[in-house]
Amino acid sequence: MSEHVGQSLMNPDQSGVRAVSCTEDNVDVLAVVKSHCDFLWLQHLTAAEPDIQLHWCNSIPMAMDILRKRKFDMVLWEENQFDGDKDSFLRILSHHADAPVVALGPFAQERHARGLILAGAADYLCKSSLDASLLVRALRRVWYRELFRLDFEMREQLDSLTGILDRARFYDRLHQAILRAERAKHRVGLIFVNVDEFRTVNQSLGYRAGDILIKMMAARLRQVLRRSDCLARVGGDEFAVILEDGQESFSLINVAKKMANVFEQAFVVNQHPVNLTASMGMAVFPESGDSADLLLRRANQAMFDAKKEHGVSYRFFNDRMNRELDMRLELETEFRQALRGDKLDLYYQPKIDVRSGEVVGMEALVRWPHPRLGVLTPAAFIAAAERSSLIIPMGYWVLERACRDLNMLQTMGYDDLVCAVNLSFRQFFDRRLSETVFRIIYNANIDTTKFEFELTESAMMFDRDYTLKCLKELTHLGLHFALDDFGTGYSSFTNLRNLPISTVKIDKSFIENVCTIAEDATLVSGMISLAHSLSMTVVAEGVEKPEQLDFLRQHNCDQAQGYWFARPLPFHEFCDFLQVAGDLRRLRKQQ
């Protein structure tokens, strides 16, 4: 049962409206009744039906204001709330709510009920004879009738070939989306799609085969879109998609890329493979236009700009967005070339034992020496790697390079160092993760206990059962796991119990103010105590001041890393750091 069942929109002790959440499985009913006791009575009558949610409002002006801001499935209106012409008011209320109105009143006469129903009420209920069964049955009957009407209207407005929205309905949806975005100060994204050279398909294969292709395209496009995205066929070989919910411009690119993938695989018609490409134009309200007509024209214009490129392509109408898109696509291309050409570097940041000050390990951090932009950290390119799925081969490249460097360190006498490698949640998309990791480490002839994989909570939440299976397999091989950015995830404490984690890394945002903010000091000391109670090692990130190190030492933190000790270093500089640290340790022992 939803926790919001029976909640009112207006507090009986205060004026104003508060937001109430709803789900697609519930029937939301706005009860416009004067007395709060009457609302509680209605709530009691529907208490056995958890999918019927009643929300209270005690005045007509407030009801009108609420209905402007929010959509309800129906309105339950107490007729004594309006003393004027009830017939006219009913028509206004029904139109304003865009939902059926059930009238509630004191009169039992059939004539009175018939008059209100003829005026526009979906039903009439007499309060004196109302019970739970009658109320629930009436609300459900009205709701089912409304669903049938909406379904019939939708079918009338669907494209007969593809079963998606037709041009007229799409135009209305776009107009309504813009109105909602204006009120909420959101954006609306529009993607206009045209299939390239589709006329030649009709000429070579026939119009029937062309219709089959259009149906297949619509089905594929529907699969890659969210349920909330509006897909329509706006022409013979043209589609359009409306994206709401305040989408940012780059979200349009992500959707366009998914739609582009639809055309990567050939369509098979009558056992003949047909390869197609498409051009897509993107426009954003309000930047690209403030009306449905203007937005559609500019998305169409951007589509024609996209046709100047080869293959599946997409362009923004807005020049600034196009420049950003070009830079982003160029960066992805350059990163792909850098990865394939072994042009990345691996840096290492030392991990220090808080008690002894000795180097006990390091974290491997990838860097990209860009020919124009200089040395780039993952913040500059990791998003591009994840969008293009290059994050998976990059992760394996990091592991292979770390194995090579660790092998060299062992030949230099540094046998006890443990190397930490970050593992993206997208790495778990590879169903051969465990096998590949073991092969890389085995071929490098490295002891698996010298590796630790750092995972964020998002990585652990991806396909939880499969992730747990992978972690257990790798744990059996001797690998260890650390929970990165500990303290920032909403369920980190649960994960500590249920996943094979041996180390937690306290996020640097807590360490930064550990000596100046009491709450952060309490949190950090509590994290350390919790981890130790579970027999886990604690690593503090972002240590940059001696007083932070003193605090960690006082609270028995195990290890630390940060600029106070060293920045991430190229491999040869990391080797120099190890030698200097060893010389200092030997010097202290001699003293």
C-alpha cells in the first residue's frame, strides 16, 4: 500500500498546498469537499482499496489552482461547494480538470442526479446512502469508462501502419509539452529523424517491403526509448521524438546515439538484408524556439544539416551546441585512437601506513597525454569512455599495464606493495570479466593477492546478483576489493555486510574538514570504528595537511593517501619516491 493513500493536499490547520507523489498504478482522486470530517469519512470508505488515493481540497478557488498545477484521474465534487449555476460550473470544472467529475450531494431524487449527469457529471452519489461498496464501485466504473475512452481516442490517433502516434497527435503532444515546460521552467528536446534514400528502397523492393521496413524501424526505435518519451511517425519515412523532464542538451545526444544504433544492424525483409542510414536533427525548447511550429522547423533544418555528413548522423540546430557536440565527438575519436595506439599513461599515488609512515601500496590512475590539451585526468575523458563503451577495454589496459609495472617493482625488491586498480560499473557489462581478469594477471606471473580492485557503490548496484557472483569468483582467486568514496553512498553500510569487501576508502570530502567541522570528525571516527568492527582496513583519501594525518593517527586509521605524501606520479617518478622513502626509513632506523 502506498504511504500517500488518503493524504490531503491541504493541511486542515494551515493554508496552502503541498506536493503528493503518485504512481502509474494508482487512481488519484481530488476530493473537493468542505468538511475535513467528510474527507476522513470518504477516506475510511476507500481504505480497503490501496490503489485509490484520495486528496483533499476544501474550496473551489484552491481546487482550480491545484488542477492548474497537477493532473488527477478524477474529481469527487461536493455540489454544495458551489451555489450558482451548477450546470455551467460542472462544464467548467470538467474542462479545467481534463478528467471525469463525480458529483456528491444530499439529494436522493433520480431527477436531480439525471440533471447533473446531463450537465457533465460522470456520476452522482447521494451522501445519505453512500457506503464503501457503492463509492468504490462508482469510482472504478467511472475510471474504467475513462480508460476505455482514452484508449479509443488513442487508437483513433495512432498511425495505422506502425501503431505509434501520427502527425496530428504528435503536434498536439509537442504543444502540450512546451506549455508544461514553460510553467515548470524546464526544457523540451525534439529529435527529427529522416531515413536516407528511402525512395530507392521502395523502388527496388516495392512499397509493401517499404511498409514492412517502416514498421520494423518503429519497433526498434520504441525499444531504445523510455516509456515517457513520445515517438511519432510524422511522414512517410520520418519519425520524431519528444523528450521532457527538463532534459539537458547532452541527454539528447545520448538518445540520438541509441537511435543511431538502431540502424547499425541490417533490417531483413523477405530474407533480404537491407542496410539503412538516417539523419537526425535536434532542437531544444526554449533555446531553439518557443513554439511547436518553430521547434519542429528548426529540428527539421538541423536534420538537413546532418544529411551533409556520411552515414548515420545527428546535428543540433543551435550553433553553440553543435560546437560542443563536435568537440565531444572529436574527443571520443581521439580517445579511441589513443587507447588503440597505447598512448595512455599510468600514474601511481602512494598509500602510506599511518602508524609507521611506510609505503604499503599505491593506486593506479590513468592519464592521457593529449597532444593539444596536455595531460588529462579521468575527469576530462572518463565520461566519453563510458558513453562509447571504451571504458571496458580501458579497464583491461590499466590492469595489464599495472601488472607490467608491478612485475618490474618486484624485480627491484618491492615485493610487498599492493596495487589498487579502479573498476568501472560498466566493466560488469562484460560477462567474461572474471575470466579476463584472471588471464591478464596469470599471464603476467603476478601474485593475485597483490591486487585490489576499487569499486564505487554504483558498480556494486549494477545487476547485484551477477556482481556478487563476479566478486566471489575473483575473491577465490586471491583478489581483494575496496569500497571507494565510502560515506557518499546511500546504502554503503548494507554493502559492507553483504559484499566481499576488505577495505573501505573514506571520501576526501570528509577528510577535508575533519579538523574544523565537528560533524565530519564524528563521522570519520565512526566510519573507522565501523570498518574495524567488521575487520576491514581503512584508507583515508585526500590527506593534504599534517593535522589531518594526526587526526587519523589518533583514531587508528590504517592507511592514507593524498598530496601531503605525493601527487599521482609517472612510474619512473614513483620508483624514485620509493627509493627516497626507503632511504629515509633506513636512516631513521640507524638513528
